[in-house]
Amino acid sequence: MKAVSRYWVASVHVALSLIGPPYTAGTSGVCRKNAISRSLFSSKSVYMSPAAHVKARCPVYPGSDTRRFPVPDDKVDWDTDWPQYSPVNYTAPTVLKRPVWADPEIGAFSPQFNSLDGSVDRRSYGGSYRLQNGKPLNPHGRTGLEGRGLLGRWGPNHAADPIVTRWKRVSTGQRVHHTNSQLPVLQFVSIKRLDCGKWAIPGGMVDPGERISQTLQREFSEEALNSLQASPSEREKIQKRITELFTSAGLQVYKGYVDDPRNTDNAWMETVAVNIHDESGNSVSELPLQAGDDAGQVSWIDVDSSLALYANHLHFLETVAKERNAHW
């Protein structure tokens, strides 16, 4: 996670040569398939409606003492008249210092919103978003805070999340089945974020012009295997195994808006989540996990509905479990 740790304390890079039509907006959280959509990794792609716009209204903005203007559920929609709305303006000092991954302030440049702006893709997976006073409006409504917060881009900030899974097995190799559901148990690689202490899928922000397949692979290698600190021979071994795994058929699980605590009225997270599955258990499963510089810990964790994970990540895992007929 290399750019939102540039954006926040944990980093995250990611790419955008993306896949299939955008998701259909909604708030039900129900998973659904799109038979005619196409995935970057396989012909099968699963789309899930976005989670509720809740974490984006967290009272205290992460990494700061800034409190959002309270937004009740019935005032989230921009079309709801609310003359009293007075959002707090906040952009993190790290963003205002103009690192390479951050835009200038509006007025200092003229971004081409809702389009490919040079190498920066300012299009949303949910379709066109509105502008107000030259600034983009969060397509999911009010957040109680304007500006960019910890996010570098005005409008959508694109990321990708590699969900690397394997079957949980006993020492003799047989799959473990859950005592309640009687279904096989999946495990996924999870990192503990340094910025908030929550377990999450390793992922990263989109670098301009980068392909998503490259980002998924690199971010996983850096965050879960600490490839940046490996010796040349170890790095070569890691690269070989990871390349084999990430060139196998994968499942696009989600593409769209992320209910992220860093979101603001003018900047928000969007992601593509892809499941890469080590079916035989002899690929990435044999590599020792080691937390990268932006992860506090890294571990194989059993997939289960009781997990408490960062942002929308539990919804992503639910889709993976159901698609692979695993315990949930």
C-alpha cells in the first residue's frame, strides 16, 4: 500500500486499465453477478452494490482532530434541501505540501473531471459525478467535510485490492470443513494497517498510467511478502511464485465506490477487488509472509462473517466465499 500511506500513514498504489462496465449504484449490500461483464483475469466477474455511506461520515476525520459536521441519514443526499449544511474544510498538511501523488488546490490548475486527464483517470466507476463551484461532489452524498482530507486527488481516488486465498488444510493435506456449515474454510492474506490498527486486504493506490494487474501483484509482494527488503535471490523467488499465481484465472469481486473514513465531499475512494486463489496450495502458500513497511502484521486468516475488517473488505470476502462455495 504505497500511496495512501503516502496519503495516510499506510500506503497504497494502484492501477486502472480496468474491467467491465461500472457497477449499478445502490445501498442494499446485496451481491449480484453480471453474466456479460468481463474481468481482467477471467471471463467471470461478480459485482456487488456499494456498502452504506456510513464510514465516510465518521465523527472525527482519521489522522487528525478535525470533527465532521454531523450529517444525519436523511440529509446525506445532495438533492435533499439543507440550507444549514456547513461542512468543515480540511486537507491534510501532507497533501498540501504537493507530493507527486497529490493534485494542486482548485484554482491553481484546471483538472478535466469525468475524463482521462492526461495520465490521471478522473472518471468514476459509477458514471458522471456532479461539480459545484468547480469542485467534484461525492456521488454518495454529504460527508460533513469538504476539501481532500488525506486523499491526493480531487474526485475519485482509484485503488485495487488483491484478495489472495487458499483452502485451510490439515497437515495431511485435506481441506478443513467448518463444524456448523460443513463447507470448506477459506483463508486469505490480511495485513494489519499501521494507520488505524485494523485488519485489511493489502492494496494500493493507482499510479497514473499503470495497469491494474501490475499494481495488484506489486502491492501484494511489497505489503505481504516485504519484497522491497528481500535479497536479490529471495526477490527473484518471490517474483516467480507471485507471477505464476497472478497470471492464473482470477475473479473480479467488486468495482466501485468504497465507504472509506478518508472520504470527503470532494474526494473519495473507489476500488477494484480481485480474488486470486491458490487452489493447490503450492504457490504463494509456500512463501513466508512478512509485513512490509506499511503493515504492522501480516497473516493468513480464516474467512468468516464474524471478522471486523477495514472499509468494505468484509463484503468483498462474503462474495468470494459464496462464489467458491466456502464457509461464511
